[in-house]
Amino acid sequence: MNNRINKLFQEKKERILSVYFTAGYPHLNDTRTIIQELVKNGVDLIEIGMPFSDPVADGPVIQHSSLIALRNGMSIRNLFEQLQDIRQSVDIPLILMGYLNPVLQYGMDAFAAKCKEIGIDGLILPDLPLDVYIDDYKSIFEANDLHYVPLITPQTSEERIRMIDSASSGFIYMVSSNATTGAKASVSEFQKAYFERVNSYCLKNPRLIGFGISNAETFDNACQYANGAIIGSAFVKALEGDLPIDQKISTFIKQIVTKA
Amino acid sequence: MSYHVNDKGFYGEFGGAYIPEMMHPNIEELKNNYLRIINSYNFRQDFIGLLKNYVGRPSPLYYAKRMSEHYQSHIYLKREDCNHTGSHKINNTIGQILLARELGKTRIIAETGAGQHGLATATVCALMGMSCIVYMGALDVERQAPNVKKMRMLGAEVIPVYSGNKTLKDATNEAMRDWINNPVDTHYIIGSVVGPHPYPDMVARFQSVISEEIKWQLDEQTGREKPTRVMACVGGGSNAAGTFYHFLDDEDVELVGVEAAGKGIDTSETAATLALGTPGVLHSSRSYLMQNEDGQITEPYSISAGLDYPGIGPMHANLFKTGRAKYIWATDEEVLKAVLLLTRKEGIIPALESAHALAGLEKIALKPEDVTVVTVSGRGDKDMETYLNHFGY
């Protein structure tokens, strides 16, 4: 298997930085620029958000970026066109993240095949639960060398975490708290206990912590308990304003990665 | 063929529980406990007792003599408008608050469109001394002001939702987000037969008291248990699910749902999901949806705030697909005519939602010997401003 996600986690065990952005925001055709700037600034993995009209797992920042992106005319077809030649210039793992319905309307088979053609390494679809994935879509994902990236939360039982671990093969997205995206969080005692509990399970999949990671402090903290962390809302928020986009991106990433 | 939910939570190809992992513990808890609890002796005693002595059930089954003369057929009205709080919504909220209490929850959240479900939720929360938060689209807060005031008086916090079209769909999104953020002490009282399994089945069971009563009341009044047909309006479809429930397997009883066509199904301002929608996944279940080719949900429209939802319960999706039930539609204009007709013929001012079911009578070939039961799901008090503006009294 030459999936770039597996390669990344083989080569790098700690302080992996994954960044999420919403495709089509702030402007319809920013997608390639944002990806290339993130790569230039040393990001390890990129999650490209496919905007949806009803993002129930997202907080206000990503709700807003999704709304603007859709108004700008973003769609899955558009996104695939923008990403068509992306592998000529970008080597790091790319993941698509979004909600199930737009993918179903495109057609899961056609969608997965297109991902493979472009060089997408995994999918995060929060409203595609594990049992439906296993029953209906696992074979399609595997045939196209796509990882299903599952989420776990502080409420997820040990039994279920083990089931999730055995059914997936890229990495596990550890939601840091009981929250929609963009929630403010510092690492509480409660979260620390949750992170340590999961670490004690000795799972086969590496883990990234997401939700509430917004600056150097929260990133460093999260990295103590997992292989790295995911930044979403804070980055999307940093794309607001009138400065040139490359400047906004490098300023933001530099203030996250203060340690080498 | 069974028209009921199967053990995986599906009605045919519709339904299921397409939930984010964050909702998994709550949905699992409900799924594993709801049948045990609602079939338990104590629950039945409490539920039936409250429906009788608090809600005022059974609601009347009324032979509408002058409407029957008008249509040259036999028309009966199932009077859910006579319930405490003015609609059928209370049947479900009584059931769910008792269930929430049994599960040890202390905080209740709900979404509402017309405000009838929010009002019914605020009412049972006052009754049980639980804290209550109601999410309501900002546009609906404006057009259903009397219900908002009642909810606040009952002690509920009404939170206006400003995302999307600021109506029912957006309120539902926000309620789901609240539940994700508060997974331990909170129960989400969904107001219709929508959402992830087991909600569609659970809500249908609580509303099934409507058809249970129709059967014995019709028998008592006419000597026959089965009408020719039953009719109800459909948004998410809870009063229709309750009206159909005990007739689902009586294939000789015709089931008719009436959707809100808004300004017409050939315009973009409509909420007729089965007439225009295609299958997809929204609010954690697979059903027909109003959506564009990219799978984005389109904004519905209806004069009635309780029916402008871009989806429909999975039970109805299956009844539609299998042909067991027939779904027709009525426009805003037809509905307003139906409001005035019932008001003047029978002295009953119906809610805008319920008037869709009545408007459906114009579109059915009624034979003189037919017995048609129409569910009047709610009363028109909340819509007086719309009526006064339209009719100019």
C-alpha cells in the first residue's frame, strides 16, 4: 500500500500538524493556493473541506465558511476540477472532509474512483457511521486505496474504540471534547484522563487530536498525548481579512509551530 | 410487506441512523431502552393517565355535517386541535419527557417551526420541572410571536437561530449541535417522525393514539371500524404517522398525506418533498429531500411554518415508494380557502398546517358512500395574524 497517510505516520511519530480549510472560502479559486502555501509552511497533512448546507457537527466559523463557499459556487465537481493536477506539485497526504449527502449524490463509486485518480488519501465523513461504512462502503474505499478516518470522543467506550481501531487503517481523529468544531478548549484534567486512557489501549492506528486546537499552546499540549493535532476553525478564521493570502497563512502557521 | 421499522432502523430503504460519532452514545442509549421503557407497566400508566387527565384525550371524532353536505360525502374530523396546547404535538412530548425522566436526563432541548412543538415541549418541562431550551428559526420567531411568548411564560429559553433560511431546518441543525455539546444530561425531544432511528418509530408510536382512537370512536358512532380513507397534512409527518399507524396493515383503508406546495410545485417556493424531492441523507436519516444536483439542501417555503421542512419522515418515504399511501399537495391559496370553509361551515378555525389536509378534500374523488376521516392537527389561534391580514377582518 503506497498511501501517503501510512507513509507520513511511518516517517514521523510526533508533532504532526494537520490543517483543515473549507474549499471555496474565502474565494472560489483559492483552493490550490491554500494547499501550496500550507505545504510551503511545513504542514504535514491537509484536510480539504467540502462545504455542505447543513453542517451539524460544525460550529459557527466553519458554518460561516461553508455558507460563503457555497455562495461562491463551490461544489464537488468544481473541487475535483481544481484538484485535477494537484499531485504534480504536492506530495503530502490530502484528505477530503465533508458530509455524506453531497458524496451520495455524486455517487460513492464515482466519488471514490475520482479520489484515487486525483491522489486523495482518505475521507472524513462525520455522518457516515462505522456500521454503515463497514456494511456498505468499506470495499469501495479499499478498492480505491482510500482511508476511512473515524472519530472518537470522550464518550466513546473502550469496546467501541477497539472496534473502530480494528475497522480502520489510516489514523484516528480524537475529538478533544464533547463539542462541535471551533469550541474553545484548554487541556482540562478530564481531557487529560481521556487522552491517557486511549493511549493505554495500545491501538494499532496513530491518533491526531482535533477540535479546540487554535494556537501554539493548545497544539503543544495536544502533541503530548497523540502523534499530532488538527487545526480547523482557527485557521479558517485566520483567512479572513484583506492581507494577501500567502501572508495570512505563513503568519498563522509560524505562530503554531514555534518549536522545531 | 411490513410498513413498520425493521431491527436495523430502516423502513424499506429509508431511515437508519447516519449520526456523527459524537451522538453515538445518546442514540445507542435510546435505541437500547425505548421499547423496554415505553412498554413497561409504569410508563403506560403514567402516559395514558396524562393523556387522559392532562391533555384531555380522547380527542373528539366529530361528524362534520355541513362539510359532509358540501362535499356530498361523509366527512369526520379527528379533533387534535382540542388537545391541551392546541395540537397533536403534546402526545409526543408527554411520551418523550417520561422517557427522558426514566433515562435520568434533567435538561431538555427541542426544535420548533410553527412553535406548536416548542410550546408542547415547554409545557411538559414545566409539568416535570425540567429545564427547557427551544431552538427556533429567527423568521419563525417573528411570524409565530404568540407561541414564543407562551413558551417564555412557561419558563423555556427560546433561542432564535440565524443560520440558513432561519426556519425549521436551521433550528433542527442547532438543536443537534446543542446535543453534541451536551451529551450527558440532555435529552433532545424531536418533534416529528424524522431524525435518526429510533426517533421516527418512537414518535410514531406516541402519535399512534390518534388512529387507535379513530378506530373505536368510528365503531362506536357508525358500527364500522374502518373508514374509506384517512387524511392528514405532512411536513415531517408526525400527525400523519399517528393517523395512519393502526391502518397501515389494513390495505383497504386508503392513506392520504397532503404536502405543502407553497406557491406551487412548478415554482421554487414550495415544500412538497415527495412531489419534487430525491433520496438523500439529512438530519441523520435517509429519505426524500429537496436538494440540488450537488446534494445541497434547498430552502423550502410554505405559508405554514410547521410544514416548510425540506425532508420527510422515512416511514412516509417508504409508504410513498411502495404506493401504500398516496401523497398529494395543496398551495397556500387553496389552504386559505380551506381555512375559511371549515370556519364558516363548522365553526372551527384550523391551523394553517391542518388546513392542508382539509384542502386535500378538493382533490380526492369522494363518493357519496365514502367515510373520510381528516385529522385537524391543530387550532388556528397562532395563525390569527396571517388570517386577519389575508381575509381583512
